Amino acid sequence: MSTESPTTPFTYRVLLFGQEAAACGKSEALLPGDGPALSVADLKTRLARVEPTLVTSLRSARIAVNHAFVNETTMVRPEDEIALIGFVSGG
């Protein structure tokens, strides 16, 4: 039996990469929504509830919507491409 959230008319799909994908054991998370739009701040709160292993990562991770980084007040829709981009260091 799958532990994924059931698909609703307002399901938000968040792509996961790197250590965030490894922590969850999957490449995407499905978040049920209660309307046709959701702020990034609300999306991150729901993501932490659905995938508690991401709580620490969410503090420094950024959200990209349709290939562009966005801020916490940006509104997203279920049809948007949403990605959680974890902190990456270089050297």
C-alpha cells in the first residue's frame, strides 16, 4: 500500500533532488491542497507535515516554480512545476 497522499483536484507535486530525495526515498512528494492556489510558505508547511524528514532541509532549501526561484509569498498552482532545491555548497 502506498504512503503517498491521495490525489485530489488540488494536488501539488513537488520534485525532490539530492539529499532531500534520498531522505524521503523518492523523487517527488504529493501534497493535497484545498484550493487552486497556495503560497510557497503554506506549501513548505504542508511539505514538512507530509515528509517530516525534510523539516531541517526546508530551513535552507529554496523553492523553484516553473524553473525560477521564488519567495515565500509567491502563489503556486497545482499545474506548476514545483521543485525543492536543497542547499548546495561549492568549493
